[in-house]
Amino acid sequence: MKYKTIGAFAKGVQNVGYCKATTDLKVGMGVILDRVAKTASLPADEACHRIVTNINDKPEMHNFSETLDVLKGECVRADDLTSVANLEIEFAHYEISTDYADIAEKDTLVFGTDGLLVKGDPDGYKVYFEVIKKTAYMGKGILAVIRMQ
């Protein structure tokens, strides 16, 4: 995933960077934080409004895939998507569990319990994504607007 405009950072996307992954994660997955226990876990329900972004604090990283992986026990930078509502974001096909061919403009995507995006009804979800168009991002991607309820 990537924010489409620098506005996401200029607007001051809020994030927490001290929670550790309870399982292997990838950039672009939805997570739930327990700030007391200092953990980041896959969502169990519609409450998910944070997305994994990588801290990239390992100087030994040499492969692109290492920038996408946040392994169990590593710190997760989890951006609060409510702080960047109505801005655009791009997702790669591998961050979406719904078949890419089944996604169209105006579809809505939400975080599934596996942390990946899935096409679905946004009712009950704090954050969802409205598809603007398909793109060539990472081979096959989508451009979406971050929406909040």
C-alpha cells in the first residue's frame, strides 16, 4: 500500500510504533492494537481502523520483500486511517483477498479477519475503502478513497 499523496503525511497521519506483532504481518494489512499489552493482532471484527506500515529500522535489509514483512515479535507502525479520511490510497492485488477480476469502480473494500481487504458492505465498519479505479500499482492494484463512518 501507499498513500497516493503527500497529504497523508502533511495532514499528520497518526501512528503507533511500539506495539509488537502477535503473528507475521505484511504492509497493508489491517490490525487491532492493544496499547496496554503493546501488541498488534489481526482483526476479529469490524472495529479495525489501523493499517500496517513498516518501520524499516533494520539496516541489514537487502531485499524488497523484507520491506513488506513485519515478523512476529517485531514492532509494527500502525497508521490510524481515521486521521487521513477522504484521502486516496493505493493497494496491490496481493493485499486484497477478493479476486482482482471481481473488483470494479465504486466497490467498497473492508478489512477481513485475515488482515487483507475484501469486497463487502461497509455497514458496521469504522473505516472502509471506496474503489476509484484499477491501476498498474505493483502489477495489478486499485486506487481508493479512505472513508470513515
